[in-house]
Amino acid sequence: MIRRLSLAAIVLGLTATAAVAQGAGGVTGVPGLDALLPPGNGAASGRIIQLVALLTVLSLAPGLLVMMTSFTRFAVAFSFLRSGLGLQSTPANLFLVSLALFMTFYVMAPTFDRAWNEGVKPLQENRIGEEEAFGKIVEPFREFMTQHVRPKDLQTFTDLASRNFPKAEAGEKIDLRILIPAFMISELRRGFEIGFLIVLPFLVIDIIVSTIVMSMGMMMLPPTVISLPFKVLFFILIDGWNLLVSGLVRSFF
């Protein structure tokens, strides 16, 4: 049986090779390579390059979302919130990431719309080329990151890159290789600042409960068992989700 399958595979392979060879030679009904890529015309090869570039962008989309948008600040703040409440798996990671993702789409909607209308749509309609479209797509994200990057972080990466990158003249646009890491560091710093403000009231509750439990001589009872319901109740009474989400969104406007 194995020999028969192997023989059939060889025969099919030889048949397909012969068909391709005949098609390349001009047999009717079988397109050859010359028909797909005609000499002197870069239309087909250009489409192939566009397809490869599109697949590359789609594979890097999660990283681009983290690097050039507000997703980092939201994800860090929600992580601090769950740690402050003392909940290990509630809300689930899927819910927190999805909430951060949709909040990112809400904040970045003007930037996305501008990049689509000025870059992607004209490229699809063949009104501009790939190089011009790339510049117009990146420009809204460059302006967003420039508005929210911390000057100290930007200056740090500018000084670090002065040995490898040419120094930017006055009025020139900031190189993305400098702007993107500076923006990421700035977002991490702001996320940790917001996280500290989130965790602080829960820490006070933990300290109060621990002091009361220790004063009552209940050494074997973990204070977190008692403080957890109080922290959840406190978060509900102050309408914590509304305050946190609205505060995070307003921090970008």
C-alpha cells in the first residue's frame, strides 16, 4: 500500500510538472508565468508586494497597537486595579484586555479616521503611491504620540540616538525610531502613576483591617479574607468603574 501511494504521488507530481511546463510554453488554458508577470509591466509584481506588506502589517498589528496607541495606559491601570482589590482572576484577563482594546478604539477614533481618509482610502483608489500613503498614514499617529510623550523621555532617546541617527534640524519631524520608544516609556510611567492612585485607598483599607485583626488577637485569620469584601463594597459605592474609565479617557483629551 505504501509503495502504491508513493508511486501515485510520483506520477501526480510528474503530471503537474509537465502541465506547468506546457503552460509556460504557451498551451491554451494553462497560464504561464509570463502571463502573470508580463515583461516591462510592474503591475502584478506591485500587487504581490502590496499583499506581502499587508500580511506583514497584520502580523505586527498587536505590537503596533501597543506601541503607538493608548492601550498601554489602560492595560496597566486595569492590572493595578485588580491587584489592589486582591482578586487574582476576577475580572478575567480576556475582559480587561477587551475593555482596554475598545477604550483604545474610542480614544484613537479620530486618529484612525484621519489615517484611513488621508492614506489608506486614496491608496486603494490608486490616487497616491505606496510611499506617499505610508507617510500620510503614519502622520496622525506621529502627532498623537508627540502630544502625549513626555519631553524628558523624548530628550533621553534623542541623546541616546545621537551617535547612530543624524541630528534633526529645527522644524523637522521626529524620527519614529526615537518617538515610539519614548512614547512607550511615557505611557508606562503614566500608567504606574494612575495605578498608584488606584491602589492607595485599598492599601489603607488593608492596613486598617490588619490593625483591627491583630488587636483582637486573631493571629490565624488572614486579614485579606476580611478586607476583600470591604474593598469590593468601597469600589461599588464610589462607582469605581465609571470613575476609572472616565478618568482614563479624559487623560487623553
